[in-house]
Amino acid sequence: MTSDRYGPDVLASDWRTPPRGRATPADATLGLVVEEVTTDFCGEIVGVDRDLGTLTLEDRRGRRRGFPLGPGFLLEGRPVVLTPPVTRPVPAADRRTASGSVAVRGDRARVARESRIFVEGRHDAELVEKVWGDDLRVEGVVVEHLGGVDDLVAQLHSFGPARGRRVGVLVDHLVPGSKESRIADDVRRSGIGEHVLVVGHPFVDVWAGVKPDRLGLSAWPDVPRDVEWKHGVCEVLGWPHADQADLARAWRQILSRVASYADCEPALLGRVEELIDFVTASDHAG
């Protein structure tokens, strides 16, 4: 038996493979610790610039150096080719409506229900629209302003509330002993009372349903009872209030400070939500 004097065939294996193995691709992820082979600089990846094709390493002493992305790095002793990390799109956060509810994606406005929400005046309707408009369109709820609630019972009879045709009514200054509380009692005792919900906030006017600090106030002004409240507020604040046009401008100034439910008082928010629940439940309740 003859021995192989030259040993094994050196070409039988991949003689060109580096001692540490071939470089493999690796994402240059922030926080990864690598070593740059030509300088022996070892540090944590603290920055990656895709446009420039560079990364920044910081060693344990806080020193930083920049290097081009690509080959020439060791990761846990093995050669790697560092590439920019793959950026994955962040899932879009649920869009919120001004009322704080999750917006319904791609949903068109529903055909209007027969049920309605009635409010006292135009300003009430505009505030409800600004905060709850998206929700109301999805639910198919129409808001109508009455121009006052003195004739509420007659107005309701004219509308004809019934099963599947409910009415929610929002009134100002619904406190014990007020005119509004007596009107609400009349509605409840009437023959249509089971299909109508009258709720109200404690404020003299819906203006005060907006948080006063949104206008730089610590509180809404106290207005004597013999002075019309809106005029009194404008007078204290130094706003023009000679006619209805002045009051309309004042209201636009107030409404402009409302971006969402967070700008309104809880005593108003809860009542409107209650009305929406009442009229949208009409498909299931009598």
C-alpha cells in the first residue's frame, strides 16, 4: 500500500473561503454591535443614513465614527455586509372623529332615518354638527333647529313621533323649576312621550357648553338675570353686541375654538351622546 506523499487534494474543497467564513447580508439595525475590520473600531449602531449610504458606530467610551454601509464588518465574529434596515410601513392609526369615536373607513353617509334630533337654535345645531357631524352622517341622523322650545309639544305633534320615528330633543337650561323643565314634563306626559326623549344641559345658552379656557377665560361671565345672556357676555368681554350680526360674529369666534369633544363641557357631551343612542335605537325598540 502506497502512501499519498502530497497529502489530500487541496482543490477538492473551496480553498478560497476566508477563515471566518463568507460574508452574509445583515440589516444595519439600530442597537446592533459590530466591528469595522480595517480599524478594529467596535461599537453600537446609533445611526443609519440611507441617502448617504453610511452608518454611525458608538463605542463604550461614547466615541462615534462613521463608516460606509456594505462589507468590512464583523457581527459576533462573523463577516457581514451591512445594508439599510428594511422599513416596514407603520399601520395607520384609527382615525378619530371630532366626537372621539373611531371613524368608519370608506363608509358613505347613510340614508337619513325617520328619527330626528331637535335642538333649540342655530348655534346649538352648528356645535352639534362640528363635534358629532361625522357620526351623525354615518348613522343617518338629521339635526333640526326649532327656533326655541316654547311650542315644543305642538312641534312634536306636527312631526308625529312613533315607533321607528323617534325624536331626541336637546334644550338649554334644563334645571329644576325652569321653564324648560316644565316643557319637558309636558312632553313626557303626552301621548307621544314614549317616542320622545328630552334632555338638556344646565347652561343658560349653548355658548357656555364650550370650555371657557378655550377662549382664554377662567369662567364664563356672570350676567344679571335682567340682561339677555349673550348680550351680557359680549359686553363683559368687550365684543360688539349691538345686533344679531354682532352676536353671530361672536359665536363664530367661539365655535372656531372647538376642534373636538375635548373642547366642550362633559354636561353637554353626555346629553348629546344620550340623544344619539336614543334615536339610533329606533330600529330595535318601540
